[in-house]
Amino acid sequence: MARTLVGVNDAQAVKKWSGLLSVASTKASYFSSKMMGEGKRAKRPIQRIDDLTSDAGDTVTVDLLMPMKMDPVIGADTLDGKEESLRYYTDRVLIDQVRGGADLGDRMTRKRTLRSLREDALAAMKQWWARAFDELFFIYLSGSRGTGGGYIWSAANPFFNVNALTAPDTMHQMYASTATSAATITNAMGMDLRLIDRAVARAETMGGDTTDELSMVPCDIDGEDKFVCLMHTFQFDSLKSSATTGQWLDIQKAAAAAQGAKNPIFTGALGEYNGVILHKHRNVIQFGNYGAGANLPAARALFMGSQAAMIAFGSPGTGLRFDWTEEVKDHGDKVKIGSNSIFGVKKATYKSNDNSVVRDFGVIALDTYAVNPQ
């Protein structure tokens, strides 16, 4: 019986596998599956903006409406002419093309069907894209690539010229214990609950008044306000060992009993403490040059509210966020499969109209001593 084989560059195959890659990589990505919300009013740590998937352009501008601060008009006093102009802080994210591909070798056209090769390529590129996105979010949210290795993004990659990294400003940088800088961190200053308490206090009292400082906006978890603290695995080990058994059990019980436990942000959470959902991840940025001798290992936990970072997508011409390409080489002996996406990633930092204020918006960096407990 004759069989139908969808050939290389078949339009339907390209569209199908583009869609499959988009769904698969989103599910595999830590940030995309747990922390991402859609639209300019999303109340998740990561704000996804799709304005450019249907419109031409390479830049998305995001405006943050600032609170009014006019003096109230009382009684019969005239309001006309005293109205306050709406004021915005603005940020923008640029997009560019990012590509990856799989070379499956010459035996594929002789020993295996094209369909199985596509499945293999999908599996390989799903993990590659998920890792690429997650590493970008860690790097941009931290404002640094750190001094650790193992990243697929090299420090010299030109993608970091599209949207520049910005280090945490002084209001959005905190250190463990009594440390006030990287140089004053000691090996006794690991992650602990007190640092989380301090971050909550700062986040809840920051801005929101006539000073024009930015306020951190908590995430909306089924109608409840929550922050997220994302620690390195080593920081979590320190946190867990510094808390008594009763304290740690209470933290876990709080997450289990939470009203929003089915919300994606709670998926995989370690627990909840003081209105903060606790997470850990091995790719949290690490450093090896802290302490007075610039030789102590450290990590930068991310204390996040809403819209800490942005990702903007443009369409590669298919109406989807990914494109899938297939090429035949060497007289039909080899087939190479590629994928590409047009997007940009950036930590949210807003400027006032007169450029007098530049601040991070939704993330506080929590730097602590962090050593492998093994």
C-alpha cells in the first residue's frame, strides 16, 4: 500500500510543528508555565506582550500610570484649572530574531521516517528553547549573568545589546543579615526568613505617595495579594536549615491550605511565608567573588511582584510566536531542521517624563552567601 509522507518544507507540516514547538516550549519553561501573564495589565512576575505579533515594528512601549497627588478641592472652591495632568513613567522593550536548529545526520533519510525526525527535533528544541527563555529571565531580572558557568547564552551574545542589562538600583537591592554590599557578605550570612521579612516590609512601604517613587505591586493569586521569592537551591538549603522544624512545617501548611493553591504560581512551590510564595531553581544567578577577599560563593534570590520583567513577541511571518524550517542538504542525504522566534526580554525599569528617576519596578535582588551543602 502506498503511504503519504509529508515532505520537507510542506506548508501544513511547517505550520503544525511551529505550533507544537510553541506549546511544548511554553510548558517546559519554568517562567512561562508558572510566572507569566498576558497583557499590559498582567499581575504576574512576567508580563507577556503580543502587540507586535500582528503589527509591524521592533519596539513596544509600556506606560505606568502614576498616582494622582493633587491637593483636594473643598466646598465651593473652583476645581476648574486645578485638575491634575495624568503622569506616566515609560519603558520599552526591543525585539530581534533568535534561532536554533538540529542537525540529525545523514542516516535520517535512509533509516528513519521524516516524521520521527521531526519528533526528535521537536523534543530537542523544546528543551533548548525553554532553557533559553529561562536563562534570559534569570539574567535580566538579576541584572547580571553572574560568574557561574553552564549557560547556553554566552556573555558576549549580541542579544544583550538589544535590551541592555541593568543592575539593581539601591532601593531594589538587599543583602543578608547586616551586610550592606557584596564585599561585606560573610560565610555566616546565608538565606533566612528575616531577609524575606525585610523584603516584604520594603515592598509594602515603597512609593505610593507624593514622592513619585515606584510602588511594588503584588501578584494577584485568585484575588489575594502575594509576592514570590525565587531562591537558588543552595539558598533554600540554608533557609530550611536555619528555620526550626515547626516553622518550616507551618510554611508548608500555609501553601497547602492557600486558596490559590491551584494557581500556576503555587505549582511546585516550597511553601508560603508572610504572604510570599517560596520557590527554588538551580539557575538562579550565582557569584564567586563576594566577601572581603572577593572569593565567597553567593547567589541572588529574586523577590518579585507583578510585572518584574517583560517579554515581547513579534511574529516570524506565520502568525505564530515560532517558525519551523526544514532544509535538504547534500543531494537529499541530510535534512536539517531549524526554528526561530522574534522577541525581546527586559527587566521593567521606568523613567519619569523628565528622566530624573530611573528605578526597577517589580523585583528586589536578595544577595546572600550560598554554598553547595554537599
